[in-house]
Amino acid sequence: MDYDFDLIVIGSGAGGGTLASACATRGKRVLVIERGRRTQIDERVHDEQRTLFDKQPYDDRPIELNGESRRLLMGGVLGGGTSLYGGAMIRPSVDDFHPGKSYGERIDRALWDWPLGYDELAEYYDQAERLYHVAARGGDDFAPLAPPTASNEDEILPLADINRRLIDANRRQGLHPFQLPLSIDASLCLRCDNCAGFPCPTGARRSAAQLVDEAQAATSQLTLLTNCEVERFESGTSEVLGGVHVRERSTGELSLYRARRYVLSAGAIGSPAILLRSGFVHPLIGRHYMMHYSPLCVGFYLASTGADETFVKQVGFADYYFGTDDCPHKMGLVQSLPAPGPLMMAKSGGRLLPRWLLASLRKRMLPLVGIVEDLPNPANRVTLGEGGRICLSHQFSEYDRDRGRALGRQMKRILRRGGAVYCAGNALPSQEHVAHQCGTLRFGRRADEAVVDADCRMFGQRDLFVVDGSILPTSLGVGPSLTISAMALRVADILTQEI
Ligand SMILES: Cc1cc2nc3c(=O)[nH]c(=O)nc-3n(C[C@H](O)[C@H](O)[C@H](O)COP(=O)(O)OP(=O)(O)OC[C@H]3O[C@@H](n4cnc5c(N)ncnc54)[C@H](O)[C@@H]3O)c2cc1C
Ligand code: SF4
């Protein structure tokens, strides 16, 4: 068979963009096919209406979520989620790779241990931190999380005063807050009050789009198609697929491309949809969708926190990662968030409050979010509906909610220690499924337990790999982007040897 490329990578996010750049810089001929366009950086880049309400840089497909059509907050531009994310790139705990230690009675025996352990990924976490320029404070105590090896103290953003107070007050009470490892270059950063969720106007926040661009500039090996959607795979044999069918979205023109290997990385909702549309029949395709249960807690202070005018998403607490005295169950990380913008403030309950009061509250707030590991449930799944539209069924379990409530109580205490005079909690999960989608094509040891094997190769299809958030068998208690990137770099090694 004639091949157009060594490798076709579908989707340019944390998984696909990272893998594509690694393979191209090692001399493989790579085609990246990205459904979205390149992010337009202009003066309206932090336009809240356009970005968070009209969702212009987000995936423009309505998803039928529990029967209701919605646009979800998942990256839909070159770089995928990493062109919009908060840049917190955090290693999980070594025990996250052994979920049986925390949930032995609640999950299948097959899920007790991931098919590979932390030690096998450690070198790829190092590489991913280097590629994404992760800056972390060397002396911080990250336990029980695995610590970053990158420290780059020179590139770290200076702590906002409110965060210094929050850290000091909580350390005095025996907690171990740390400065979040961020893929943000302080020398380029404008310290915007609203960072996560918006494109970065200066390129200070590293993204997979930058990796793809850099690989393309450094080598003639990478070809990039944007605004082009992979509709389905052309069937072939279990050894060789017949290619990918691609539609140019402006013109509707259809093309078929062939490669020695295919890497699916269209995100945890997009990837199973492509497999289902292509006629793959593994019973686990699309199942076990997870996204983290995320309790929010906002502390209000008498004096200004600066959250309305500067960058405050800087602090993490892993003290309750594996539970508390009153809730001895694994929970996850607590980390700070930027203050919501004025429109989001008005939407989430403040419609009746005058603008001056909302502005005053925004000036005096500091939000925290919990990243609670939600457990995989086969009923939470991606399917295709009429006409091929993507449907998502999802409910959190009572166990996820209970742990979220328990973590929310600790978040209030953290904020009060830092001087908050009032704390408002919100245990309601986002209806827009912000950010951490994963689990729908999980990797494992056996074909009856997982969709892809330990090398992320699809069982029964030798030339097809998956490297996005779909492969995670459990959702971890930290944001997934660093782990997805590390796994992608491991697969890049396998592919460069194999092709
Ligand atoms: C607002 C926000 C804040 C976040 N903050 C953090 C954070 O601080 N820390 C963290 O770890 N994580 C964070 N995340 C999550 C992180 O960005 C994602 O977990 C990560 O990007 C997922 O990587 P992925 O490769 O699975 O998919 P994505 O990065 O979503 O990439 C999938 C890509 O595939 C493309 N695609 C989809 N369908 C097709 C198709 N049919 N054909 C071609 N291309 C297709 C999409 O357009 C997209 O570009 C955040 C995400 C968001 C949206
Ligand atoms: S705060 Fe810094 S990294 Fe974030 S969007 Fe602004 S310039 Fe970019």
C-alpha cells in the first residue's frame, strides 16, 4: 500500500500535539488533522461574552447531554484544551496508579492497578515538564503528590499578597500548601485576572499548539491541517486500516489520507465518537466517562485580594488528597482559581445585586476548587444518536458528591485561616463539563477489560493508537494535562522505534 505519511495524528491537544511534535522532531513524516482553527489573538481576547458565553474558542458541536443539547467547554482550536487551560501541570500521586488501594471495594479488580506504574512514566513526566516549561518552587512540599523535577525558580510568577497570607496562615496550622507548578513563563506573562478559559495573548502559557508550530518550523516533517474534521476511519484489516476520511469544514471537500500508523487524540468525547462512527464494536468504547467532581468555595475578605485585577490562581493543597479524619476517603487536590468575570458573577446568582456591589465583591474574593476523583461508571458514556450526533449520558454518584462535600468543608477552613470573613460554597458541578474529560477508551491489560493495551494500541487493530484523556482508567485527583502529555511522549517513543 502507498502511504501519504508515517503517522496521522487526529487532534492537536495535550495528547496529539505533544506526540506529533515529538515524532516529527525525530524525523517521522507526520500529518496533524485538527478540527478547530488557530486561535485568533486580538485585542478582544479576554472578551468574556465572546469566550465563555458564546464559546467561540471551544468545540462548536452541540452535544446532547442527558437529552439536552449543550455546547461544552472543551477545547476546539489548534492545541485543544491546552490553548485555553489554566496551565496547572501537576504530577499525580504514585498511589493514583493503584486505585485498588483507595477503592478496592468499589471498582472492578481489573482497575486496581493501572497497566503501568508511576516509575515507568517518571522520565516522560520529566520530558513533559521540560516541553511545557513548567515552573515550580523547589522547596515546596508536594506530598503525597510526586514532586516536579523542574523547578525554574527564575520563571515562576511571584506570589500575590493574598496567596502569601493564605500559605503562611495555613502552614502555621500544620498544612503544606505549595505554589502550583504552572506552564507559564513569568517574563512574558501579563498576570491577567482571567487566565484559565481564555486564549493567552502573549504566548506565556505554553500550549500544544506552540509545540506543533515549533516542530513545523524546525523540520519539514510536520504537515498541519486545521479546520479539517476526521469523520471516520476507512475499514481495512486488523493489521492495516484503509485510511482516514477528512472533511475540510469551509468547503466540505472530502479527502482520504493513509499512514503507517494512526494516533487518535480527539479528546475523550471526540475520540470514541470517531471509533463508533467507523464501526468499531468493542463494548467499552465510550463508557466510563469521567470529568472530576469539582466543589467550589469562594472566600470574601474585608480588604482587596487583587483577584479583580491580577493573577491569583497560584496555590495548591494536597493535605486532604487521601481523605480527612471525618471522611477517610480519597478526594483529590484543592487549588485556587481566578475570580469569575463580571458577567459570570451576574449569571451565578448576582443578577439582583447592583453592579457596584458585584464589583466590590469581586475585588474581595478568592475562590478555591476541589478536584475530586470521580469513579468510573459504565453508564456514564458517549454514544451516537440520530444522524451521528454525539450524545453523552452522565451522572455523578452519591459517593463522588459526598467526598466533594467533605472537601468543600475543608476548603472553607483553608480560606478562613487566610482571613476570609465569609465563605460561599457551591457543590454543583458544571453543566458545561469544564475541562477534565477522560476515561472513554481506557487502557488496560486485556481486551475484555479495556479498549487499548498498555502501549495505548487498540486491541485488535495493530496500526491504531490512542493518546488523549480517553485512555485514563481513573481520573486522578489532579488536572490530567501533564499525565496525558507524559503518556503521549511514551507512545511517541514506541512509535518512533516501530515505524
Ligand atoms: C478552561 C480549561 C481549563 C483547564 N485547566 C487545566 C489545568 O489547569 N490543568 C490541567 O491539567 N488541565 C486543565 N484543563 C484540561 C486540559 O486542557 C485537558 O485535560 C487536555 O487538554 C485534554 O487533552 P486531550 O488530548 O485529551 O484533548 P484536547 O486537548 O481537548 O484535544 C482534542 C483536540 O481534538 C480536536 N478534535 C476533536 N474532534 C476531532 C475530529 N473529528 N477531527 C479532528 N480533530 C478533532 C479538538 O478540536 C481538540 O483540539 C483545562 C481545560 C479547560 C478547557
Ligand atoms: S495571565 Fe499570563 S499566561 Fe495567563 S493569559 Fe494572561 S499573559 Fe497569558
